[in-house]
Amino acid sequence: MHIERAQQPIAAAAVTLVLLIVSIASFLPPLFEKYTSQSVLFIIAAGISTCVCLVLHFVFIGIAAKRLGRAPLLWVLLALFTFPIGSIIGLILFEWFSQEQKQASA
């Protein structure tokens, strides 16, 4: 089945999405005033982690789409234009349908 091959990049996309949310949260006013603005190195690290996590998220979405036999460019563009809500909903629906398919095949 194709679903087993796509579960690893989908899990990696979920992890990078969580890390992206954490790194973006460091720039929100309560955290920025207390922690982030105190160190220039922390600001740079948070900015770099935001960029890296964003790119990796879309890379993993593309890998998962390719392993599922779908058009990777289309899915990456769809994730980009509906980001972050579309990515969250897509990851939840993928897990939902993969669990249903596992139960149906068992």
C-alpha cells in the first residue's frame, strides 16, 4: 500500500509544523518582551528556525504527495496558499483516512 510509505514524511511534516509554530510564537509580544528580545542570538536562531521549518514542512508535504502517487507541486502549492490551516486539516484528515484504511484491511 502507498499509505505506509507516506506515513514517515507526513509525521515529519507534522513535527516541522509544530516546531514552526513554536518558533513563530517566540516573536509574539508576551514571549518576545520577556525572552526573545534579550538576546540577539536568540532572535537570529528563532528566525532561522522559522525559515528552515517552513521549507522543510513543504518539502515533506511534497515527498508524501509523491509517495501517494499525487502531483507534488500541486499539493505543495495548496499547502502554501492555505497555510497553516490547510496543513493542519490535511494532516488530520490523512491520519483519519489512513486509520480507516488500516482497519478495513485488517
